[in-house]
Amino acid sequence: MTQQPASPDLAPAFAPSGALRASINLGNPILAHRDPASGDPAGVSVDLAREFGRRLGVPVELVAFERAALSVDAVRAERADIGFFAVDPARGEGLRFTAPYVLIEGAYLVPQASPVSENGQVDREGTRISVGAGSAYDLFLTREIREAEIVRLEGAPRALAALRAGEVEVAAGIRQLLEAEAARAEGVRVLPGRFMVIRQAMGVPAGRGPAAQESLASFVEEMKAVGFVADALKRHGVEGAIVAPAG
């Protein structure tokens, strides 16, 4: 991996408080989670935040949230300096995204006895779909679903619990989480294929200026090109997510 530092001139733009405050979304455990031993945030997103802080020459403060929407709001309101989000048009106001660094599939979970066998059968009148409120798949389905009802709940675990409780007919989420839920106990299955591709990127408040935006975008491209992202996925045992192509 190259060791080229970011321009020192950019440190004030990214870290006006003297430290780089990185908004970490623990609601996507594919890319961030709490370390079982220390309780501190860890994962691919955390590794990227620390590497970017190292290049700026500033300490990194991790600001953790349990839901994507809260993580987005923190960066938009400049309570954090960078963040890690799924790219979505509904999140564009006040933020500037890089190209994605990782691609993750969004899929559906249904009861084992459900007559639904493919993704195209989900959007029907009388079908309730549980989602984590403010998640990438919530935003996507809000635009795309025409007949089914979207039931927005506080986080992915609650959305999955709603399916097992019979409160909804379908749960939407990140494929890896749904597969883990199906393996945890009998009674549910993941539909084949995907209904969307979740494009995970880095973001910065729009007010930090074009130079900061370009620097962050260049950082992400380098991290993909030199294998940093691929190594982080392997190191944290992430399966199913792939490194995004060059932006």
C-alpha cells in the first residue's frame, strides 16, 4: 500500500476541531460492528477512517450510531466530518459522496411456508414489507414499491423480528444478514437473487468545499486500487460483499 499523505492544507477542512470525527453506522454489521472484547467500533469502515486520519496527520474520533439515518444526519449537520453510507438520491442534500468502495446485495426474507418464490412477487396488495427505517433499502423501496405496504421499524433486528412474529409477510435487508437469520433458526428463507445493489461510499459535508470532496474521492479510489478495501474485507471475515470497480 502506498504511504502518500493527504495534503496538510486539507486537515482544517476535514478536521476543524483538530480531530477527524468519523460517523460509523453500526446498523450495517457487514462493514462496522463493536469489538466483542473492547466494545469499540471495528470493521472495514473504521479501518478506512483511521487510514484517512493518518494521512491527514490528525487523530480520529469514532462517532457510532445504530442506524444509517442517524449516521447520515450527523455528517449533514457537521457533527461528524466524514461518514460511510449507501449512496442514495434521498441523501444527497448537504452531502457529497465518493464513488462506492463496496457493493452489497439487498434481498428479501420470507416465511418458509410463504407462496412467494421470487422477488417480482413481493410488490402486491396485501403484502407488508418490514425495513430498517432510513436504511438504503428503505429509501430504494419507497421509490419502487407500488402495491405492497412498507413497515418502517427501528433497525434491522426489529424488522427481522417482525417477520418471525407474523407482523409482516416479507423483510427486506442486506443479504448476508438475512442469510444469517435463516441459518439461526428454521422457519424463514431468503428469496433467490437481489432486488437492489447497495453501493457503500464515503461522504463529507457539502460545505467543506470541492478540494475536500476531490481528496476524499481520490482516497477511496486509491484504497480500492491498492487492495486496502479487499484486505479489510478479508481481515474482518466479510463474505458476499465485493470491492466496487473504479469510479
